[in-house]
Amino acid sequence: MALRLPGYSSLDPHTAINALSVFVNTSPINEGKKRFTISLAGEYDAGVTRRFIEKTVSSEKVVVFSWTVCPFARKAKQLLTDLGADFFAVELNQREDGKAIRAELAKMTNRTSVPNVFIAGTSYGGCNDGPGIATLHSQGKLVSLLQQAGAL
């Protein structure tokens, strides 16, 4: 199924979602989303939280910062599982510091949503956006990235 948007000849659903995400993330809306996400975290030690993120991302081939109830996070983890990828999931809604981690991720990656997927230390967005691992998979790029990371 192809979608039509002004300025685009034809978009598959993954590309359309990514285009919308890019628009939001480069607009003033995103700054409001980041401020809101940071406010939800309350008081926390940003340095400790950032070091946890950096250590996790640098020590794992693939990291998925996730909420267990998020359909996009589930889809991303299922895609990685179906491909046989070695990945580490950090379930933010099951951690006391989950909101703080999400707030620091927003500062680090300019993304407030989950999943937030890192491959070989690089953020690739979520499931369908940023560019997103489903989008990368539909473009034939994900398997190569996972292989280069040693996750396949």
C-alpha cells in the first residue's frame, strides 16, 4: 500500500511514518515533548543516569530501550528476534529509574518515544522512525548493520 502526501510522489507506510517523525522532531513540538518527558522524570542524578546509558550502549551489540506495553517496541523487538539478532532490552516501565533514563535519552538523541534502538553504539531511532529498524529492514539495510555489529 502506498500513501500520498504533498511533495512526495508515493510513500510506503514506513517511509511515511518516518517523514512525519522527521517533521515533528525538527519542529518546536519536539522541544515541548522533551521538556514534558524531562518533567515526568522528576529529580534524578543526570550524570549517573547518562553513565548507565553510555555503559549499556557501549557494552551491548544492540540495545532496545523499551516499554513492555508499547506496540512499536514490541514490533521492534519481534523483528530483531525474527532475524535472530542478539539484543539487550531495557524495559523502562519495569525500572525505578525508567523515566530518568527516558529523559536522558531525550537529551542525548532528541527522541522522546520508545523504542529507542542503538546498534553498535549508534542510535537508529525507533521501530518506524528516526529512520527506525523496520524502515531500515524494508530498505534492505538492517541485516547488514546487525552483521557489522556482530549481532547476527
